[in-house]
Amino acid sequence: MTTEAKANTLTPLQRARRDRILKTTRNQLSKKGYEGINMRSLATAARVSPTTLYNLYENKDVLVLSALQDQLVDLARQTNVRPEQGFDFLLEMTRAVIREIAETPRWASAMAQLLFQSDPDDPIANTLLVDRVEPLVQALTTMRDVRELREDVDPRKLAHALIASSWSAILLWVKGLFTLQDLQEEYVNNALYLLYAFATPKLKRKLDAELGEHQSASAARVRRSSHR
């Protein structure tokens, strides 16, 4: 059963308790880091007993992963787009992810660092990497079918390239080579420029418009900074 399906079977009181626990986990991990939290302290902060917390979540790893999956489900719900919508799905999900990172940078950094330290078969790698592939493949296949991408494009290979591009920008941010503002610009631009290399004229017109908006916004931020 998926995270969203499980949530739909809860009573209002159970849902409120679950939401409180998962939000508390995200807040505490953002403040203290993964090694700085434990099940007992999380139970206290979430106003539940340790026994209750262990009954709901087997251990800290399961709890942290549940908090992450809950956030991703909520993110997908907020965007209100589906993979079969092609470019609109890809663009809106890219915007939503970077918006979430900008709003909760400490949590995002903590999750990124856990991913970078994980083994390939760890659940967090599956959640943040593997689970992203099929929706992207579906969106890119739609884009190829409507002639926004060249006929010779392999949607799966391009999906892998997009994922690699997004995480390379996040890695540079986590390591201090990008500011958060840099990341917000590069995260979206990297995806758009990568698509441009495989786009037909039909898609290039959309990409030109999006890139133009990003460049204008970036220039405006520079002007504001110079006047301070």
C-alpha cells in the first residue's frame, strides 16, 4: 500500500497524529541532523509515547523515510499535473521541487546528505532516485509523441540525464559551491537547457520563453542587490 493510500484509511484523529509526528520529524531533523535525533526525543516533541511511535514506525530510518515520502506525496498533490501532460508536468514538478527546497533548506540539505551517504539499495535512494524515473519517462514519451522532442530521443536515457543534472546542482549547493539563490536558478535552467538539446522547434519556442523569464528575473535580482 502506498503512503497516500495508507493515509486515506486513517480516522481524522489518527491523521492529525500522523501529520504531527511527520512534521515534527522533519523539523527536528532539520535542526539537529540525522545523528542528533532519536525515537524517544521525537516522541516527546510530537507529544506521543515512545511505545506509540515504535508501534507506528519500526525505527528511526522508517520514520524519516515516511516523513520524506509524505512530503513528496503532498508536493505531487500541490502541482496538480500528471506525467501524461508532458512538458507541463516536467516544468511544474521542477518548479515545485526547487520551491520546496527554498522554503525548507535545512530539511532538504539533510535529505540530500542522507542520499549521498546511502548505498544504492537503501530505501531513500529508491524514493529520491528510482521512483522519479518512470513519471519522467512517461512525460518525455508524451513530449516525443506530440513532436516536442526529436523522434530519435530515448525517454529513459533522457530521464536519467535530467535526474543526474538536478542532483548535481543540489550536490554543489550542499557542498557550499552554490548559494541557495544559485541553486534556485541552476536547478530549473539545467533542466531547460538539457531539454533544448533534444527539442524540436515546437518545444524550443516554449523553452526560449521560459529561459527568457528566468534571465529577466535573475537580472532583476542583481539590480536589487546592487542598490542595497
